[in-house]
Amino acid sequence: MIRPEDLLHPTPAGLYCPPGDFYVDPVRPVDRAVITHGHSDHARAGHGAVLATRQTLAIMAERYGDAFTAREQAVEYAERAAINGVELRLFPAGHVLGSAQVEVRWKGLTMVVSGDYKRRRDPTCPAFEPVPCHVFISEATFGLPVFRHPPAQDEIGRLVRSLAQFPDRAHLVGAYALGKAQRIIRTLRAAGWDRPVYVHGAMERLNALYEREGVDLGPILPTRDLSKGALGGEVAVAPPSAVQDRWSRRFADPVVAFASGWMGVRARARQKGVELPLVISDHADWEELVTTFEELKPDEVWITHGREEGLLRWAELNGQKARALRLVGYDEEDEETLEVRPD
């Protein structure tokens, strides 16, 4: 059997496959790219050719324009494809709409690149599917035992109770525009919130894309035409940067909330001036990470863009061969650059 490094290895441009001559989630423009999902730290414009799920390609076109790449190849989950003789399949990662793990097979060796993933239920995207492999390349954003995320419905329950407790105050929820915002809205609906949810203008196009893909968000209204002091007792969802700037001051004595896995760290919540921290993450927490390793039992685990040291120690104690890749250019908890237009 060939060495794993012969099939995939880190380079300054990203994870590279020499026999296939392609990169997975490259951090700079390349000739051939396989993209796991549409967040801007993984999906960049300017590649010669992009292979991804249909939904990820649609997200990239929405964010970067139709000319984001010279050639697109849409692949359905579990559909077989090949680049220069290297076999590829995509499987659900449970991160956001269209997100995928990448299975790479060549000369009897199977490697799986997780991309960003979680194993919690998410009504906006297909659930993570474990994929047997020799080498599993896993993200580790929350790869320390301290990170154990509560159920999302419990955190949304806290939001609903705050709305009842403070019926005259606007509740402004900071959430990333791709994935987190739609998940917040759908989880609110599941909690029985059937009133309109107000959204910042920067989120409207991606919300519309989710609706076209069959994700029913219920009644959604823009915030742009609301008068000063509006939204008492209502929920508005906006990019985190908007919630923390003068945009938020237009509304009735706002309760500032922020949905992120990092809200479990009280110092971060205080630093951001968050009154209602919501610990809701689209990344696997410690238990989800180690459960995945135990379930797959790969020959090797490669750990990247996150807290590698905790998982390396876990692997040592549990007889799992592991190494850190230390890829650069990927943000924590989707701290993606997003242009926030005036609303």
C-alpha cells in the first residue's frame, strides 16, 4: 500500500493530492479545487475548476458571482467521480447546506477529509455520515475536553424565555450568515415561535437560497424600513458585526445575543458585550470528535485547524495513531469575512 503522504499532504496552498493534481479547500487560487462547503475560509473564488456539491456551487455563485470559477462540476452525495485517475466521493458533513466530507481513493488507500463537521441534528442540512477509511483528516476547532456543547434547542429555549421575560425589548441575535442564521431560525420555529423573524439585509440572499433548496424558514421580514425603537418583543438575526455596531442602537433597548460555540467561554461573551450568550456551534465538540474517531477506528487520524494538542493526547492514551497537520488559513467557528451592507 502507498504511504498516505503520497496521496494527500499539506502545502502552503492547502491540502494537495499529487496523483490527482488537485487541492481540497485551497487557501489561494489553484487549477483544480475540491471544496467541502461554502464558508469563505474554505471556498474561495478564482480557481480554474471546482468540484463540489450542487448546493455549495450555488452558495459560491451567490457570494462571488457566476464567474467564481472557469469550470464547475456538481457531484451528488455518494456519487462516484474521478480526477486524473483518483477516485472521489462526497458525503454529508452536517455543517451547513451542501457541506461534504471528501473521500479520496487511490491504489487501495482511502482517505477522508472531514472539512468542518458536526454530529448534532440540524434541520437545515443532511446529517453527518461516518465514512470508513484508512486515514481520517479531521478538523479540531473545539478539540479540548472543556468544549461540550449543550443541545441547540435548550439554548433557543433560553432565548424564548428571555423574550417572555422582557417583552418590551428587541432581541438581536448575532449569527453567521451562512448556516448558523438559518439553523437559528429553524430551531426557533421548532420551539413554537411562529411570529415573523426579522433579518439584516446582509442575510436576505442566503436565506432565499436556503428557501429555494427546500428549507422553510417561515415568515421573514427585513429590518431596513423599521423605525427607531422598533422590534420590542421581536427577534432579529444579523451578522455579529452588525449586532455590535450602531445598527443595533435603532431598536428597543436591545438584548444582544450571539450564537457561537465560543459563547461557552464567559470571557469571550463579556469581551463582545453579549447579554445573552447562546452556545450553538456548527462544529463538533470534544465528545463528537472523539466519538467519531472511536467509531471509524482509522489507521491514522490527521488533525487540523484547531486544538490539535488535546486530541493528540487523547489519541496517545487510547492507542490511536495521530498527527497534527497545522494547516493555515482557516478560521475558528466560521469567523468569515463578510461585507455587511447598510440596512
